[in-house]
Amino acid sequence: MKKLLFSIMLVAIVGVATAQNYSDKAIREAKRAERQQVYEAKLLQALKSQNFTFTANSMQANIGGFMNVPFAHNYFEVYPNFVDVNLPYLTAFAVVATPYIYNFTANQYTYTLYDNGEYWVVSVKIDSAINNQSPSITQSGTYNIHFQIYKKTGVTTLTITPSMSAAMTYQGFVTLN
């Protein structure tokens, strides 16, 4: 009789523990889904308000170059009234790649945001910019900028295609200003 009672109690305890584990798992999954929704909403708000900063973790010249790690202080900031850029880039003549820095501010730009399923895509077009190293110099030419932001993680691919040189691709992330 004791063995039977003990067996029934053991089965009951295992059943309660299993149900509790299931409810804990369901709660964790619900919280995880809620955090993901909040993250995506904040990221979308930053993109819609044109108030975000892209920071690069790696870069690659689209001339078949190697993946490089850019210096620590690099950014592409988008604000409602201007764009501020400080990113390294490479140009190649023959087989020699020469490093330079995009360091400019643009007060006028065209901004487009659209949803592409798993990604948000932001296109920015700059027709002229002020060189931050020599403010009296206006950099002529067009810059076509393309951000592809993965909704779930915020991992971002940025491609800058200037009218005067080869395109550069950067991998990084976007944060709210």
C-alpha cells in the first residue's frame, strides 16, 4: 500500500513539475516575443524619424577587395535635417588599394524607407556634401546610399556608391540617436 501511495505521489509530482516547466517555457517564449516586438518597433521608429546612427564592424571594397575592419570611430548618422558621415573607404588603381575617409556633412538629401519582408530598406541620395576636413570644399557628385536592416537582429548592410569611385559595402548595426 505504501508503495502504491508513493508511486501515485511520485507521478503527481512529476506531472506538476512538467506542467510548471511547460508554463515557464510558455512565459519565457511570450516575454521573448514581446521583447522582439518592442525592439523592432523602436528600430522602425528610429528609421521613420530619420534619427539613427550606423556603426560599421567590417567593410569591403566592391572591387574584389578583402574584408577589412574599420577604425573604432566610424559612423553614418542620419538626422531629419542633415547626414553626417565619417567612414573609411578604399580606392584602387592597378593593384594598389589606397585608404581614404568619407568625412562629410550633407544638409539636403532624399530619404526613402520601405519594408521588404524580413528587411527594412533605406535609400539615401546625396547630390553634394560639405567636406568636414576642409569646410570650404564642396564635394560634388552623387552618393547613392543603400541600407538593408534585418528586422530580427538589426544587423545592417550599408552600400555607398559615389559617382566618382567604386562602391563600398559595410556590415554593422543601427542604433537610435
